[in-house]
Amino acid sequence: MDYGALASTERLALFYGAVTPLLQPGQYDNITLVVGLPVPLLQDAEQAKVVLEGLKRFKRCHAFTIDGHEYTLTITHIKILAQPVGSYVQWLYPETDAAPRPGGSKAEVAVVDIGFNTLDLFVIQNGQVVERHVGGAEVGVRRLLELSATNGYDLTEMDAKLRDGSFKPDNDQMAMWLGEILAAIKRTFPSLRRFSAVIPSGGGALVLGERLRYALATKGAAVHWPDDPVTANVVGLWVWAKRGSHGS
């Protein structure tokens, strides 16, 4: 994905198409747009500068029509956050409109994000990613598919079969994949006991389910399992915006 073109015409069309099913046609003013970006991108100062400059083009009035319905969205604030901060915010505020967890803002919270290609590991404190605890490995869901018999199907087809339930990895394949994930976690987080919470997220967490929860718990982790690991980051960023925080 070309992060330098997030405000291109094509990406704006995708943005409009994504938000309009959530809104009634009409005019919406004073909108805060919260954007979650990958931590490695934000750590690359030169690349991040280009992306952040491009995102500023969202800060204006957007008038468009979809299926004959007119929308006017005026974005007045843009806040850029690291993606795993979403899972952290969802943990920090168990009730969207209530106070944060006691001591939550000072707590160290680990996010174990298992995507298709990679396992990404982060620690968040005071809403910020702690750089000395960033790590990961290329042991995402793709690795599970590579360990499985493909019967002539490519990885994209196998991924689709995994999603629709027509392909179910066996116990040995799941155990091998989980072992590689746990080894990568140990390299970045030698002890899970130090964290106030360990939050699994991403599609890989959903695939592993109770296997992952049990494995982390047996290593001393205070596991906080999101209602939906796949959307945990997005929901958390929505909670952050809903609570009225603003940036420019």
C-alpha cells in the first residue's frame, strides 16, 4: 500500500464509500478524523512526514453524492495515532463514557497483534508506544498456511478457505505456528508478568482463540481478550475520538 497517496482521488472515493453506510445523508460539521498508522511507518521520520502532510488534505469540507444521496462532511481536526493504541484505549475505557481504569494511564500494556504477514509487538504507556519494547516477526497467518498442505491452492485461496471455514488446520499445524509466535514474543517480552494487561489483536488472534489465551496466561500474562480482536484497534480509535480528544 502506498501510504504517500492516502488523500488521492481513488483513496478519497474509498473513504467516502466506507463512511457513508454509517451515516444518514446530510451535513456533518466539526468532525474529528482519527487515523491509525503502523508503528514502523511512524518511526521512519522521512516517510512519516510525507504521509502526515498528505493526510492534511482531509482537513476540509467534503461534498459528494453516493447513490443519489448527498453528504457534506467538514473535517476540522485530524489526530494521528499508532494503530495498537486503539487496543490500548479500548482496554483503558471499559465503558466508553466512563472514567479510565484506576491507574490505567500509568500502566504498561502489551499488544500482541497477529496479522496476515507479521506478528507485531508493542508496549503502550500513557497512550504512547514505548520504543524499546517494539518487536515482531514474520509469523502471521501466512506462516500457518505455509505449514499446511495446500493441495495446489495458492496462499490467497487458502486464506479465503480459512476465513469461510472450509479449511481447518490440524492440531499439529496450529501447535507449530503457536510455538513460533510464542518464541517471537519471548524475544521481545522476556517476561509477560510485568504488564498490567496483554491484549491479543488481529485476525491471527481470532484463528488461535483459546489456544493463544491459555498459552499467554500460563506464562503469567494478565490477558485482556477484546470482544473482536480483528476490530479492536478500530473500535479503540473510535472510542478515543468519541471522548472528545482533539489534535491538529
